[in-house]
Amino acid sequence: MPGMEAEMLRRANVIKAIAQGNSPVYEGPQGGQYKSAWETDSTSRGGRRRDRAVAYVRNPSYYARWVEYGTERVPAHHVLLRAAQSGGAN
């Protein structure tokens, strides 16, 4: 149903906005790149049987996983985890 896909995309956009608000901004030449790179996408062909509406929130920055999960020198920020816990219910 188109309405379900639209609702999933709306929730993904809420999660994206929360993630952008929680994104750290570092000094230097790439400062703000992580924060501005968040993107959303949706499809009606998701799920195991390809019959569900799904939406995705992702950050394509090459260092996004290090920001999310941390390294031995940098603590984890869990930006997407904290944004997803809201569930896009706003």
C-alpha cells in the first residue's frame, strides 16, 4: 500500500532529523560532513518475501561506523541507535 510506504518514510525522516541533531561535528576539513550526509530511502519491496514497505536511514560517510561504534581511542556515539530508539513516533 502506498500509504504504508509513505508512513515508513515519514518515520525514517523523523529518525534522520534526530540523528542529524545528535551528530558530532569535528574540527577540521571534514567538519560537518558526517552530520550533513544522513539520507533516507524507502521501498514497497522489503522484508523476507519482498512484500513489505520498509524505509532506511543511513549515513554513507566512510567513517560512520567508527562514529557509531567507536574505536579503541574514540568512544562510541551511538547516533543512529539513539535516534532509532525513538521509533520515529514524533
